Amino acid sequence: MAGFSSYEIKPLSDVTEKHLLKGVNLYLVGMMGAGKTTIGRILAKRLKYRFFDTDAMIEQLAGKSVSEIFAESGEAEFRQIETKVLSELSAYTRLAIATGGGIVLQRQNWSYLHHGIVVWLDLPIDQLYLRLKGNTTRPLLQTPDLRQKLQTLLEQRQHLYAQADVRVKINGSAPPSYVASRVLEEIDKTIKPSSQRP
């Protein structure tokens, strides 16, 4: 934990965490590299939920990697499979789901996302760049100017990410456990006002 002394983690009580969402699914959205999979696993453990990653499920369903799907069938085919996976997951409860960065682009996907609580993990471009430079597995990032590509993708998606129920701004140096606690705190703040209405 060296270097993280400025991050004070105040987890909600075990009872609060387990009953916070009342079984409603939790969907993590945001740019690739924001930490959705890492944070999703921690949240699933704390909430006693099952964890799923839509990209991993797509690869399992297609029998090939995301890069291969993009190369062989194109982005449109990938998005179709992504919607199918999301529709299947939304039929269940008590799931923490890390979604692909572009899942917000398809209007149909929002009909599934709105069945749960949507959390936008918002990491600044400079920190996304540091995390993703040198990455050869993400098809949309195979470009000579990675920073500009990330900026363009964010500009295309930002207004869609902003439709999330909760936005959590992340500092790239914050430990995942701290970010997960922040997510739960923000969800708690969002849920309480609506549940306290007469």
C-alpha cells in the first residue's frame, strides 16, 4: 500500500454492501483501460455477486479473440454479438458486469443497461494513455497516434457515458480497492434520495 497513504478507504459495512443494490445488476461503463474488469471483480466479491466481462463472453461465444472478430468480421459484427451477450446477462440478477468501452454506442444496449445501475468509471485521457500505450490486443487502438485516438473515442462517447446513473472520477494512482469503495459510496448516495421519497 506504499504510496497510497492519501487514499483513506472507508468501506461500507458488510451488511450495507450486500443489501445496497437489492440484487439489481451493476454495469460498469467507460473507456478501455479505465479498470472496469479489475473494479468489477472487487465489487462482485463485496456485493456477493457473480462477475462477468462482456468481452470475455463474446470471445467465448465466437470462439475467437476480440481482435480476430474485428479483423475477420468487422466492428458491426462485434457490436451485434455484444448486444446479444448483454441481453442474455440482463435476464439475470446479482451480477457485476464489466462492459466493453463501446457498448454505449448502440441505443438498444441502453434498454438492457437501464435494467440495472450503470456506473461510469471516468479516467483522464493522459492516464488512459499511460495504461494503454504498447497494448497490441485492442483493435481500435492500433494507430500511430494513440493519444489522439483515445481523445476522439472519448469525444464520441462522453455524452453517452454521461447517461450513467453514477459517475466516479478516478485518479490513475488510486488503488482498485479504493475505487471500488468510491463506487459503492456513490451508489449509496444515488439510491438513498430516491428510496426516501414518499
